[in-house]
Amino acid sequence: GAGVSQSPSNKVTEKGKDVELRCDPISGHTALYWYRQSLGQGLEFLIYFQGNSAPDKSGLPSDRFSAERTGGSVSTLTIQRTQQEDSAVYLCASSPPANTGELFFGEGSRLTVL
Amino acid sequence: ILNVEQSPQSLHVQEGDSTNFTCSFPSSNFYALHWYRWETAKSPEALFVMTLNGDEKKKGRISATLNTKEGYSYLYIKGSQPEDSATYLCAFPPGGNKLVFGAGTILRVKS
């Protein structure tokens, strides 16, 4: 597709369950980011992948959160043993090499933990 | 973590009004300043990426200025329209890679 694709668009889960969120970036984009927006908060950085370099995981809020990027393309964000405070919109963005740094965002995955 | 601050938090204006918001950021080790617009149920989209002190950028009725020495940027909307209603985010890349976002300014334009 032409843009960043995320799935699912909406996910409702019970506290304690694991969830996986998927991001398919724009073809050719080497950088991939995960952000989240909790209710009433700004966009919070989670993790950043750039090419084959080790990812910058400095924004992951706890060890229940992990992400991988397979083959330099699709990324999966996994949240284990979900808690109510994990409820948020999870946004993925990608950017091409050697550009202005502009991010191209997906429409997000809205996670609700009951 | 270097903070990006935006004001006001929210703004309600009438159609046709002109308005402006502020983004302040650390002035040391400047790389770039980004503005994004995030409409409800859509993905955030880039408005401007500004890199030079004194930069002024314009897209239709929206323009932005940048002062890297004092660490602020203004976003202006001339003749606001209901379709301008959105959250306006600014972002700054400390270290030059990942963007740190402000909390945003929510704009509502009443017709």
C-alpha cells in the first residue's frame, strides 16, 4: 500500500492477556518508530529501529513491552500481561533514508484493557 | 529527556478568525523542529520540518516561524476553517534521530 499500515485498528482485551500490534511501513523506509498516546497525554516515544542497527528501546515503559522488526520491514509490538494503564493509541511511523526526518504515520491501533 | 512545550493546550475560535500557537524547545544542539497536524480518526501528517534559524514556511493558510536561538516556533493559521480543527503537534529530535513530541494544541473552529 501507499501508506503505513497498522493492525488491528481496535483491540479490546482483558487485563493480564498478551497483545500483538502490527506495523507495515512504507516500502523502502529504513527507519521505523513506535509511539503511544494515552488519554490526555502527548505522544510518548517507545522504540526506534534504523536499518540493521540495534534498536533504541529507551522509551519502552516496562519489560512487558517488546518489539521486533523482521527483515527490515514489518514490525510487531508485543505487550505481555496487559494492564489497564496500557490502554492507549499505539502509533507506528516510518521515514525514508536521508530525508528531512519527516515521519509518516499509520492510523494507529487503539488498545483498551478492561 | 528534553522537553518540548506547547501552548495553549486548547483553543476554540470562530470560522474566519486567525490564530497562532507556540512551541518551545531546548535551544542547544538544535537539529530540526517539526510541526504535525492530527485530525480525529486519521494519522498525524507533517506540516513543516524547519531547520534554519529565521526559517519561515507556508502551506496555504498555515505558516510557521522558527527562532533557534531562543528556542521557539510559532504556527499561524489565517482565516480558520472548520476543517482546520485538529491537534497540532510540534516535535524536536534531541540527538538528531527520534522525535520528542509536545502535548499538542487542540484547535476547534466553530462555523
